Amino acid sequence: MDARALETLRTVRSQGGVTAAARVLHLTPSAVSQQVAQLERQVGAALTERVGRGLRLTAAGEALADAAVDVAVALERARAAVEALRDEPTGTVRVSAFASGAQLLLPGLLERAEHLPGVVVECSDDDVALDAFVALTDEIDVVVAHRPDEPATTAAGWGGGVVVRPLLREPLDVAVAPGHALAGAPHVAPHELVDQDWIAVREGFPVATVLAAVGERAGGAVRVRHRINDFHVAAALVGAGHGISLLPRWTFGADPRVRLVPLADVRAGRYVDALVRPDKAERLVVRRVLDELEALAQEITG
């Protein structure tokens, strides 16, 4: 079997369809379909099936896609074995992070990367919904993602298709204007926030679950006036007196536009993880960048 065709089938699964896979692989949808058809002829079984307007893998397709992961890992492990014989592994590592995570981590990562001879780090920002981070690993070597700070949400929740390197837990504090009545408080309880105008992220993003918990603890839904996903815009609105918000402590603790007040009686925070496809995790340069990310996270939290 052709390793590229196996990679194509694997990408069809992770991206949820032929068109999306074609975009990631820089192929035409026709080329993707042809490679899948080639595999079907080789194994003598249908690998995909129509479901409504969508496409999903059959049981045979799922089994072959799982095996494709093992093949990709073995190939990268073989390359890494040769790479290990060099004095220093070299190469380019693409790193993506959600917006505020990029602000917190990418400047320090690039500074550290300058001391890694032969390693080039290329960065981008991708702020997507929680269920879309894993799919980014098809295109990006290291994806910095965030998840809610909830007992039911663990690093294992990203699924077995990626290697997860937990980086840090960042507390979320209530952001108020410097002149707000709560600005000097040591902490604030949920019942004190029910009558406030809130600036919140859109549903489906990790911080939204914390705000929902505030409402549950206070006995009523909070009053959301504005839906803003960009924390810098939210901070600007808070500073101008147009409401309060939840902002990450280490990312915005020094922002002069706002005052951050710890939230009492609600576990408010977010976990930040690095996600990597199993085959890419075998690359020595990727491992070096992951090590630097972990060291940077420990420096921040320490």
C-alpha cells in the first residue's frame, strides 16, 4: 500500500470529509477520492460510506485509518533514528496557538528557539472552537489548545489521535474597570456579579463554561450584553466601563486597562495543552520545541 494514500484516508477521517482533506493535503477532491478508491481496490472492501450529505469511514476504513497512524509513526521513527546520529537535529517546526495563548507563550518560545541551532519555529494564531483543535494537527506540527477547567475534562479528552503535552493551568479572574466598586476587593463571589453587564466569549469556547458556572452558583443566568472572543477588545470595553468579563490572569494581569479580581466559590481557569500528531511527535526537532514549551510554561507558573 502507498503510504501517501494511507495518509489521505487518515486525513479524510480527521477532517470529516474529502473536501476538507483535500484542502489540508493541497490536493484536489478528485485526487483524494482516487487515492481512497485505490486503497479500496487493494483491500477489497468499501472504506467510506455516505451519511446524509456527509461522508464517514466504514468499519474497514476505521481499521485501516488506525493502521495508517502506525505506519506514519514507524516512518517518522525511522527518520528520527538517522537524525539522532547528527550533532544537532535541524528543521522547521510550525506552531499554532489560540490568540491569548499565543500572546502568553509565543514570544518566549521564539526567544528560546533562537538558542536551538538549526531549528526554525514558524508561528500562527488559530482561535477555534474546542472541538476543532485536534483537526489542526493535520496541518500544524504543534497546536497549543485550551480546554475548560472541569473535573470531567481531562487531557485524555482530546482523544487518542494526538499526543498531549499538558503545559499549564491559567486562572480566570473577573476583570473590572479600575474605578469599579469591586476593583480593590480581594475576591468576588458569584452572587455579587448577577446584576452586572457581562462581556462574554461565544458559546463553544472554554471560557463560556466558567461563566455558566458563575450563573449556576449565583442561582440565575448572568446578563451577557456583548459577545467578544478577542480578549484585547474585551479588556478595552471593560476598561471603558461597558461591563465586566473573565480574563486569564497571567496574560492580562499587567494590563493597565483592567483590574483582575479572583473569583470565589467557582473553579475558574483553563488548561493549556500542546497537541501533536503521533507521527510528528517522533520528529526530534518537534520534541525539542515541545521541551522548550514545557520549560517556558513552568517558568510562567513558577
